[in-house]
Amino acid sequence: MNLKPIPADRLPELLRGMPKAELHMHIEGSLEPELIFALAQRNGVSIPYASVEDLRRAYAFTNLQSFLDIYYAGASVLLKEQDFYDMAWAYLQRAAAENVLRTEMFFDPQTHTARGVAMETVVNGLHRACVDAQAQLGVSAALILCFLRHLSEEEAFATLEQALPHRDKFIGIGLDSSEVGHPPEKFARVFARCRELGFHLVAHAGEEGPPAYVWTALDVLKVERVDHGVQSSKDAALMRRLAADRIPLTVCPLSNLKLCVFPDLAQHNLGALLDAGLVATVNSDDPAYFGGYLNENFVQTFAATGLTAQQAFQLADNSFVASFASAAQKQAWRERLQAHFAGF
């Protein structure tokens, strides 16, 4: 779609209003301090912060690990099925308000089962919110179960077995948590099993880890999408591969800024990824912690980098193309996107 230039002052309105999909969002990372405190009170869990403000101030990270430490602490308030529902519902309402038509949410069952929370409690609460989102908000929502890569492959296998009785409630398998020192190939066997079972496969690679991790995510794990993948720009052969094979990257600009992957947003390589012909998308990762949901990622990144309306259209279109929805559903969403831009 060839677009006329749109004045910079109108871009935020275009970005906020355009239909889009979100493909890289950890549902536990949408847990706002207010809800953490409400659930702590409801469940009688003590947390080491005196107030909502005190907890917000603690959201100062220098790298992925310092973030993960507080992320796992926040998750400790999630104990009952209703807690998981309430967390997902809060995000889904916000997604609907931001014109997100499709969301594929990551969840980390090991974060909860390690605390004695049953797999079914986690999955049922999240899935019920997804069902209600379609019926009440018109948002198509699906779940992707992620293995924690700092744990062993044996533990990932055990998690998969626990989850299989609920396999109709999630569509894919992912890999997240501490990247450096935990290359994708550590999970080769369990991903092979998940592929046999017919799940969609994705993995975090090339956020803090090197381009080599993206290669093994593709060649060993055989993922269909790479989560983050921004370090791919350091390897010209990898960039050509990603472009030729149309492998989507789920890029998370504000997360990259907050975790010091880029020193400032103006230096982000999102534009370079698009220019190289990659199927890049914009996502919020852990929005409660990283200072912005999906629209904020778009608005701040475009303001900092000078990306255009044409690139906004491409990113939103890529998000639908890269989703695991049906071909007919993707086409319907892409037509809505074209209509939004044509009417703007």
C-alpha cells in the first residue's frame, strides 16, 4: 500500500488507531503494581514493598537478570485461577482499547508450578480470559507456553507432560528467561517433541545473546518466529536468511531500551530491519515493567527514530501476517488495516 506522507504531529493518532496484533507479551509481565498489591491482600501474601509507589520505584533495571529477579517476586501473588484470569483480563481490556485485534500471550507455568500452583490453575484462568476476550471485547487471544531456559531440559519435558492434558487451551511453545549462557540448542529434544505434537514453535534469541543463538533457534529448534532477534543485524548472512525465509522477528523497543540493549531509542535498529526486508513487528514484552504497552512502543519509537506512516503500515501488516491465526482471519484483519490507512 503506497501512502502519502503524514505530518509527524498526526503520526501518534495514526499509530494508536491502527488495527494491529501483539505477538510478544509475557502475561506475567503485564502485572501492574496496583494489581500486585490487590492480589497480595486478597491472598494474604506479604511482599517486600510498603506501597504501590515503593514497588514502582523498584522497577529500575540494568539488565535482563535484574529485571527477572523482580518479575519473579511479582508473580508470587498469583495463587488461584481467578488471579490468573484477573491478570489476563486487565491486559486484554487494555489491548482492546489500543486496537489490538489479535494477541498471542506468553505464559511461564514453571514460575508458578515451582511455588506449588497447579498447572490447571494457571492454564484455566488464562484460557477463560481468552474466551471472554473474544466474546466481550472482540479480541482474538491465544496462549503460548514458554519454558524457562535457565532451568534444565528435563524440567521442560516435565512441564510439557503436565500441560498436555490442557493442550487444547494453548497453541504454541516458546523459550524465555535468562538468555546468555543458555543457547537454544539446550532444548533441542523437547522442541523436537513439541514439533511432533503439532505446536507452533517460537524462541527468544538475539536479545542479549549473539546472532549464533538466532541461527540455532532456526536450525536446531526449527522455530517459526524469533522473539527479539535484534542482534541479527550483526550478521549479514543471517539477515539474508531471515529475509529470504520470511521469518518474523517480534521486536520490543521499550524493553530493549529499559534493559540497555540499545543506549537510547534513537539508535534502535527497527528501521534497519525493515529496510533489509525482514518481517519485523512491534511488541511490548513486559509492559508493566518496561514503561509502555503496545501503542506506547509505537509512539515513542516513531518519535525517536523518525519512522514513517509507510513503515507503520508495514509493521502492523507484518503483525497479522506473522500471527498464528487462520489465513482467512489474517486476510480480514489486513483489510481492516488497509481501510484504516485509506480513511486516515
